[in-house]
Amino acid sequence: MQQVLNALQLGSVYALIALGYTMVYGILRMINFAHGDIFMVSTYVGFFAASFLLGRSLHLPNAVVFVLTLLVAMAGTSLLAVFIERVAYKPLRNAPRISAVITALGVGLVLENLTLATIGPEPRILPQVIPRINLSLGGVSVSAIQIVILAISAVVMFVLDTIVRKTMTGTAMRAISFDKSVVPLMGVPIDRIISITFALGSSMAAVGGILYGIAYMIDPYMGIRIGWWAFISAVVGGIGNIRGAMVGGYILGFVEIFVAAFLPSTYRDLIVFALLLVLLVFKPTGILGVPVVQQKV
């Protein structure tokens, strides 16, 4: 049960980051490989925001500091993602897909090396805005940080799912995903909806970044590995499917924790990528993904 709790904690972070991959792919059929580094940037935005709020003698409660840090990270990361989309991705919408992939990889490298040059490679820890209280329930150690991570992740994913399925903006997103050529004839502003999609996806990564930062250490290289695992989560769940990304994130969290618990940690990546290959052989669209039918005229 202790390992199940740890897997839920890590899987929540993977699921939040995977949502950004799956939303952008659902709209543009593009893999935003810079998303992992956007997640990394969000952790540093949260670090400096929390340090500023705690260092100004404002005497704010830790809960208020945590909420403000979360909001600042979400806002800052959303603005960064929209800026990247407008400057780097929008001019390439009609270009070959390989051009967009190379550009996304380049943007990720720019973010990573810019962070290294300005902040440095030293690992950091987010200020302690959540008390490190541990409770013992039936022999299982439950920390306040784990409760916060699970609760906030569940609420945020529910809100995002509701936005995509119940609002006009979400309807426009799904319409663009279905047929981007016809949607403009119905009065849907494609550029605005795409920007909103990038903003929502990056804000989910920011939530995951702050939750990750209060539980683990952060560094400029974290976006590479965690970003790839979140991408695998999106593929396993069915990239382009919101709920599939959530399911895939928790599956990868369970695989990582339980492999490390019962086998040498060196087997972790081997088993994860083997799982991905087996899944793609028998179900190429992922667990909840559906085949995309292209009609030739």
C-alpha cells in the first residue's frame, strides 16, 4: 500500500504533464517536444515566486503562499507557451511535420541552456510551503505533501476535462481536432483556440511542476527525462485523448515505482520502453485512443 501511494503521487505529476502533449497533438497533430522543458521552467518560476513571497516579510500563511506560487507559475508558463507557439510554431503550420519537430527540439534546447546560463546547474528545493507532516494509517506513512499532490491533481484534471467537454471553448478545440479546414467557415477563431490550448496544456505542466518541486529536487535537466516519461504516458494512454493521458500517467507511475521496489532500478527504463513497444504492436492508438480515418477526395 505504501508503494501504491507513492505510485499515485508520481503518476499524478506524469498525468498533468502528459495532458500538454496530448492537447497540442489533438489540435495540431504535432508533438511539442519542448513541453518537458516548459515544465522545467515552471518549477523555477515557482521557486523564485515562493522565495520572493517568503522573503518579503509579508507574514502570509503558507497556504496562501502556495496558492499564489501556483497561480504565478501557471500564468508565467502559459504566457511563455503562447509566445513560443506564436513565434516558433505558427509560421510552420503548413510546413512539413519534420520542420515543426526540429523546431520543438530546438526550443527545448534553448530553454534548457538559457536556464543553465542564467541560473546555473545546481539542484534546488522549493521553499517549504507545505508542512512536512507524516501520518501513519494502518502501517502506511501518508505525508501532507502526498495528500496535497493527489487532491490538487484530481481537482485540476477534473476541471480541465470539464472545460474540454462542457464549454464552448472545449467544443471548438474538439471541432478543430476533427476537421481544421471546415471550422473557420463556422466562425471559430483557430489562432485564438490554438493559443488557449497551449496555455491550458502548459498551465497543467506548471501545476505538475510545482507539485513535483515540493516533493523532489529541481534542476535544469529535469525536463528531459520527465518530459519523455510524460510523452510515453500520453502515447500509452492514447495521444490526443485527455482521459487517456491521465490513465497513461498513472500507469507509468505504477510501473516506475513497482519496478524500483521489486527489481534493480536499472531495469526501470528497460521495462517501460518494452511496455511501450508491446502496446504499440498490439494497440497502436494507445489504451483510449481511436484510429484517425483520412478520406481521400
